[in-house]
Amino acid sequence: MNHTPLEDQVHDALHRTADPLERHPFTVGDVRTRARRIQRRRAAVAGAAVAAMVAVAVPIGLSTVGPAQRSEVPPATQPPSPTVTGTVIIDPRSAAVIDSVGVPLVDVDSPSLITPERTIQLPKAYETVTPYRDGWMAVANDEGSYTLEVLDADLELVDQVGPTGGVVVSPDGSRVAWSEYDDVQWRVKIAEVAGGPISTYLEFPPSPREHRVAPIGFVSDVEVAATQNHGDGTTSTFIADGDTPTALPGPISARSASPVAGVVAAFISSDIEGSCSAVIDGTSPSGAVAWETCDYALDHFSPDGQHVVGTVASGGEYGSPTLAVLDATSGEVVVDFELVLPRRQVGGVNETNILWEDDDHLVARVWPGGEDSVIVRLGLDGTVQRLGIESAGESGLTMAEVR
């Protein structure tokens, strides 16, 4: 691959700060390790957090109505949300308590999946579970080795494929895409949730297993963007150009995609002073940049493609102290949220553990200070609600879907 001097500079910067640019799953092991660290800190006074960006991915989810079924009832027409002025405070202590949210959650301590209608006991702790055909598709983590499992309606194992880089679901829930490695090369495959043939969408050249390929999301009804770790601290984002994976220009590490807008949100540079993100055309090899920002790390497009989430480096392991919802076409701030923390305590919004419930609400996992995380529901109208369900153990609840 030929590099311009600018690309070489960006490559070096990315190599020095590779951690924020890697999209690693938020693993069961990570959750339980954090819980053990919390237990060990219980007798200690909260100290200053280690300066680091959290760069973990969110699990995949489960339909709230059962295997291979999602609501086809169109949402009711609602008037535009009122304009929010000023910063909206996230204070779980005073927020209204609700008994469910419109996205599936994982409780790794049970283990179980929690939906608005029911709680489903799982045979083991999965990273992700999503409806597939008459059953489910799930990702299991065995000490850092990720395996794709196909389960029937009774959660019995039907098929197993591995290793995998994860599973993503189209916003309408009709398609899934995943990556798999066959000891020679990585491939990205797509299938209809309701059934039908499995197609190979991207086939990468032979590479080591460690050059992990991860699907990021759908950039159209039938097209998927994926990243590959090159093993040297850099990551590229690939789309299909015919039958060949084509990298978007420059070292781009995509985090999220929108099939409505046909774009990806991605890190485009990073150095010791911070990182920059951009919204980029995800359907053309030119990878034209719509807009960029060095104020936010971009991720999580809304289902209608109108909004994207922006977070900032927190200087701690718990996540970003703020969460902004931006106009996905311009980068303008629509609403700005800030987490309230008690004095001398650390916390934050887990940047990648965020999921849109609908076009106007998102659900996020936050650490409001102290030892436990909570799930909050945030509205573009400035509403803040807290989920009243607690996890079975100290690991906490996590999102169970990536779209």
C-alpha cells in the first residue's frame, strides 16, 4: 500500500494511540473483571481515574417479541420534539423510575436476556444474542476467543462457527451480518433473519487470525461496512467494490453505520492531544467526508439516520462525563447531556454501551459515582429516566444489540 506523507503521519499517530481506535467487544470477562476491581476498591476512598478512553463494543440483541419476530406496526406520527436549551443533567437519583426500556438487555450474572415483555434464561453467558430464523444467533466468549453459535427456539445449540468478530443487525431487524475466520481468511456474511440462503459479502485476502475483521453496520439495505485490524496498531474500514473489499482512504476506524444515510461514523486521527472523528460516505470507495470534529468521538446513529451520538474522553475507566446528540448531517449539537457525580467520586457514560430505542430516545449505561452502574433512558426532548431493574450480581446490565 502506498502512503502519502500525511497518511504516514496519521499512521504513526494512530500506532501510538491504538487503543481508542480498536473496536473490541465489551466482554463478559471485562464486566466481571470490573466487578472484581470494584469489590477490591470498596474499602478504599475513590481516587483519581487513569487517563484512558474506553473503546469497547456493545453486544448484539434480542427481539422483544420472540425469535425472528419484530413489530411491523409503524410508529405513531408525533409532533417534532421541542428545542432543548442548555445542558440536560443526568442525575439517576432524582430521575423518574421506569420498569422497562424498549431495547433488550443482558444480565451476565444470571445469565439472562431482559426484554419489556419477559426475562429469558440463557444456558450460559453470551456476549450477544439476536433473533435468527426460528431461533437465535449468539456470540460466546471463551477467555477472549469469540465463537458464533446458532441456537434453536429452545436455546439448544444447532451450529457453531468460529472465530468471529461479532454480529450486527440492520435497524429494521430484517438482516444480520457477521464475520468468521476459517484458519486462512476472514469473511463477512449476510443473511435474512426470517430465513433463506447465507451470502458471502466480503472475502478478505489470507491473513493471521489476529487481523480480526468486525462488521460495523449496514450502510444500505444490503451493504455492510467492516473494519480490519492490521496487527500494527492501525485499523482500516472496508466496503464492497464488486466482489473485492475496498478500504476507504486513510487509516479510518469506523464505529457505526447508517443504512438510511449511507454513511459511517469513524475515528480518522489520533495523537497524544486527542482524536478526531468524521461522518464519511460508506457506499463509495472515495470515502468523501461530510463533516469532521475533534470535539467528540462519534458513534451510534439513530434509526432514521438524522442523529449521531458524540462523547468525549473522560480521563477515567468509566466513560465520558457528557453525551451529546448531534445532527448527523451538520454536526450541530441538538441536545447536550451531562452526568452528575458526587464529590470525590468518578463515573461516566459508557461510550459504546448505548443503543437507540427509537428515533427520539436512546438508552445508555452510566456509572453515577460509587460502585454500581445504572441504565438510563434519554429523550431528545430533554427527559431523563432510570430503569428500576437491578442485575442479579455486581456486573450490571448491558445493552444486547448493535445496529
